[in-house]
Amino acid sequence: MEYNGEFNPWPDETSMPKLSAEVYLDGDFYLTAGEKKLLAQVEEVYDKIVVVLNIGGVIDLSWIKRDDKIGAALYGGQGGMEGGTAMAQVLCGLVNPSGKLAETIPFSEKDTPAWRYFAPPNDDVEYRESIFVGYRYYETFHVPVKYPFGYGLSYTSFSYSELNVPEVYSGGKIQIGFKIKNIGKVSGAEIAQLYVCPIESDVIRSHIELKGFQKIYLHPGEEKEVILELDERSFSVYDVEKKAFSMLSGKYQICIGASVHDLQLKANMEVVGNSYFRNERELFSDYFREQPHGMEISAEQFYQLLGGEPKHDKEKKRGEYTVYDSYQDVVNVSMFGKFVRGVVHIGLKIILRGKSERDPAFKMVKMGVEEGNLEGLIATSGGIATPKLIDMLVYNANKKYLQAFKRLLKK
């Protein structure tokens, strides 16, 4: 939980950090003391336990595999009003589960790629992990995980066969065909996943990328053919010199499976495309070495990859503001901005009439406006923050008063 001193839905003597420290003694990646106590109480009564995970994000699940009394876990996510009904139907065997994890569950929070750089003391976050987010990090750098991306069990079993892949590809749409069969005793659905894996590359890219998937419902003994399509984008990276996506030549492996760790069919393909303009293995060696406990990237290589050291928000001077800066940063540096800020504040009081400025709802809306960037306000303000108003705010913040006046007169 982050708290910037602005929004506090609790009494003044209480804050998010204080509550977080009291509830999550070990951090919110781990079970709370209350949850551990509940689990211990259940284990005193029952020897066979099924855990239902009603969670909205990744947490530590190592305790599930360590506990002999826990025989299964059902990941329910946050299913909303009818989520409980859906989970009960699965637990009672009325529905065969067919969901797959859309995220990776690691062993530790320090196995995640961004833990070194996330939530620094200032307003800026450097995404030094680059494209290596989620399974792209864990698979590229061979980091063991608790549950992999795409993982999910069923009350039945499936087999894969007859992968059909062209040997050479040079563009256009192609079809990847294979067969799936229900080899169990219960009707159910499988989500087949198609991954593209560049075999060798001197470009910063993931060793495996999900490029397609399809859900197939099968009765016991039933078999179906599945067709998934690939195109140029499936083999492309963003070329920063061309400022466009470019399909790179090379050898690739086409993989079909039930998860990123359960690849049951594989075939090689030669792609005839473009070459990249630089050898990134030589320029950015940090992105090609082993990274077993989160990404550790030097500032020098990250800034070179980024195209220069970024300007930190607190270091900005008048003349450097753009529509990508936050509303609160831009309005505070000019008289016109302060006038607009006052008008917006009055507008919020009118819209949220009946609520005091100390009310949590008022504080939340105010914080949402102030911390969002100016370009986003155009889309979310319902026509109140017009492109003309935003342009005038930026011009005034940058001391370009003549341009601001001209923009006022322009339709």
C-alpha cells in the first residue's frame, strides 16, 4: 500500500502504512496472522482440506505444498457477486474447472523481476526490467516458480498430437494445426496455448512468447482439430531505428501446450525477414546474463537503452512540461494554472455536493484528478478538460504566454 499524505479514508490518527504494518506483519505477499490462525483452527478439525483462493493478485502459496492436509487449491480470483456460486459448483463437481493462470506465482517476492526498483522514495519508477515482465522473465532467465503462467488443472486429462507447421515463413497469415483429445472420463474444456520461441537472438527479447490460445470443449474420448493463426507480428520486435515493428529473420520453435511449462508439441520454423540494426547482446550485456533473483540492470545500460537519462519530475524546469506530466505538477507553476486549479476545486465541490473535503470519496476523486496526466484528463473528464484548456495550461507552465493566447483564440 502506498500513501502520499493526501487520501486517508480513516480517522486522522490512522493511516494506510499504519494499518498495513499491523495487518501484514511480513508484507502483503504473505498470509496475515489472522489467516494463519484460521488455517490452524481448520486443521485441528479436518484432515482433508481444499483451500479456496479469493485473491486479486499474487501471494505466497508455498504453504499449500508444505501442508500435507491440504489436498487441493481452487483459484477463484475475485469473481464478484456470483463468484461464490461458481466456486461451489466446481467444488461439488457440478462444473469441471478449465481456467488457467494469467500470471506467474513465484516462490518469493524477491524472485520477481522488478522488486529492486519498484516504489522508490520519489514519484518516478524506472522499469529497468524492460520487456521481461511475468513469464517472459521467469522463462528467459530460467527462474523456478511455484505455479507457471497458463497453469490450471482439470477433472479430466487431455492429449496433444499431429502438430502441423510450415518449415519456412516469409510473411502473411499462416495456420498452425494440431489435435486435442479428452483421454479422461469426464467432459471438460482445455485451453491450448501457442508459444513462439526464437532459438538464438542478439536482440533483447523473451525466449518464449504467447501468440495464441483457444478453449476447446471435449467429451470423454472426443478429439478435435485446432487451428491457430500467426502473422508477421508474431515474429516481430520493435525496431527503435525504424520506429516500427520488424519481423526478424532466424530460427524459431513453435510450441503447443497446456501451460508455459507444459509444452507437449514442438516444431522448428525458418523465418525470412529483416535483420536488426545493432547487436544488443554486446551493448546491453546485463539483459543477457543470468538473473536468478530479480533483474539487476546498471543505470548506464538502462539509460543507454532508454535513449538517455530521464528527466525526473521534481527536477523539471519551466519550459520542459508536456501533456504527459501530471495535472498537479503543471498547474502549480503558473498563475493561469493556479486559477484553473481553483476552478476545478469549486467544480469538484459542486459535483460532489453534500460531501465535505475530508470525505474519503471527495479525497479520492481529487487525488485521481491531480495525479493523472493532462492527456488522460482529456479522455476522462467528460469534455470539461478540453484539448484547448490543456494546451493553454502547458504553454503557461512553460512561460509561452503568446502561444497560450493564440491557442485561446484558435477554434
